[in-house]
Amino acid sequence: MKKIMGSLLSLTMAGILLVGCGNGQNNDSAAGQEQAEGKPTQLVISTWGFSEDFFNKEVYAPFEKEHNVKIVTEIGNNAERLNKIRQGSGNVDVVYLSDYYAQQAINEGLFEQMDHSKIPNVEQVYDIAKAPLGEEYGPAFTIGRLGIAYNPDLIKQSVTSWGDLWSDEFKNNVTTPNITTTAGPMFVSVASTVAGNEQFNEDAAFAKLKELNPGIVKYYGQTSEFVNMFSQEEIAGGPIMEMYMKDLKAAIPNAVFVSPKEGAYAVMNTVNIVKGSKNKELAEQFINWHLSKEVQEKSAKAKVDSPVNTEVVLNAEEADGVTYGADVVNNLLKLDMKFVNDNIKTWTDRWNRELAQ
């Protein structure tokens, strides 16, 4: 009798365990199942692909080791990668996008809403970077600034203002970003400011851009085009993100970066979780890791990304060419990306009609 009861009890417990496993398989993430089997969970990250050696060694590898994860990357520019997510053609968990493109994804419902309490390192981040596109969405993991870079051998005047780009010295000697780039809408805003408006004025902006248009060597679509023209002295300068100064200085060692007196623009690259990710908890842990002082400091010292973590401390040499410090970050101008995305089609049509060469 005892043996029968013992057998029945064993069968009952086994049934409970099997039911438990079945429920877990339905409700838990794929990560839980794989980790239970001792296999690394695959975390798919969509990113640009620059500085891959640094990211593989300093960002991905330590996280893989600690969390039994295998990170797989999908590489491409903002537009290409966003389109893949729109089409549902990948299994992306975490996506890095500039704020301009991230806002489009938010508008289309492509991101999971994020609980920032599960990403505690957000509390160490500059306020401007904590939730640049809304509390429900991801932080910026780096902030750059759009200012003016120029070659002082070709430009003799003191460059202090966005308006200096309209001077005779820059005529036929300047490049500006195309409207389709991340910096394009920022330069439309610049033109409105140079035209004397405190609030954005579209007509005034495009009138001012028309004044500059005859002296533009080329509207650049990729930063590499700016770097190449600058290196060959086809241009004396133009608006560019500070993070590319190391490339400009490699060609022109005395190249100068200016934060214009009207203000430089914040260029924020965000990190978010893709809607439907089976690894949301793991993705949150990864984002928290990327915001940590350890990762942010290494990225800054390697001049890969400017830090958003306020606990990062850099000396003068380490900070050179990096957007760093509260006095710099807190004074950056921030575009309303929802407003930009609501108007970008109109601006692009006007740009192509009135300015395209």
C-alpha cells in the first residue's frame, strides 16, 4: 500500500512539474527556456556597426559572460534598420537609433514601453538624456553636439556664430547637411535663427537657406563626405557633429570646432526595446549595463561615444573632441522631434523644390 501511495504521489508531483513547465513555456521568455537548458540566450541588437572592435570587447563580451548571452548584431544605417523593423523581417530585441528615427518608430508603435525603474542607471544620466522622447521610451546612451568645424588656414575670420556660415569667406567653401540626414532638420532650425526669429519660422528659414544655396559646394548625405571634402580642402568647413573631429584632425591637425553663441544642437542616439521582443528583461539589463559608469567611461576615453553618465570624470586630454560636462550638455539646444517628424515631409518637399542642386 505504501509503495502504491508513493508511486501515486511521485506521478502527481511529476504531473505538477510538467504542467508548471508547460505554463512557463507559454508565459516566460525564450531566454528563460534557453538558460534553463544551459544554452546562451541570443540577444539581437540593431546598431550602426562603427567601432565594432571596441563594442565587442568592452560592451558585449562582459555582458555575454555575466548573463550567459550570445549577442548578435544587425548592422546598417538608421533608415535601413528602421525599415527592417517595420517589415518585421528580423528578431531584433534592442535597437539603437538617432532620436529623429526613434521618434518615427514611436509614432508607428514599434517600441515596447519601458519601465525606467528596471534601468536604475538612468538615475545617473543627464536629465536631457533620461527620456528624450517620452517617459515610456528609452534613454539616450550618448549625446553629441552639432556645431561648426573649420580649417583656420582657409578661414581667417573669427567664427563664433551660425551666421558666420553666410559670410563671404565661406562662400563656395562650405558644405551643409542634406535635409535627409539627422542634422538636416537642425540646420533648417539654424536658418530660422540666423534670420532673426526666436520661434521657428519655416518661410524665413527657407528664405535664408536660399541665400546660402549658391555658395554651397555640396549638401552632404553622409559624414564621410564632409570628412573627405575637408581633408582635400574642397571645403573650409560647415556644420558637423563634434564626435567626428578626430577624423577631421587626422587630416587637418589644426581643425577647429566651434559651439556657436546661439547654441549647439544636441544630437542624441537612443536605445530602445523592439515591440514583441521575447527578451525584454534581458534587454533592460543590457541597456542598464550600457548606461553604467564603467561602460560610459571606457567609451568616452576611447572617443567612441560622449558620455551621458554624470559620474564619468575625464581630464582635459580625454575630454578633447568629446561632448562632456554639465556646463556643455545642459546648454545644448534640443529639437522637438515630434514637431520635426510632423513637418519633415513638407520641409523635404520644399528643400527639393527650392534648394536641391
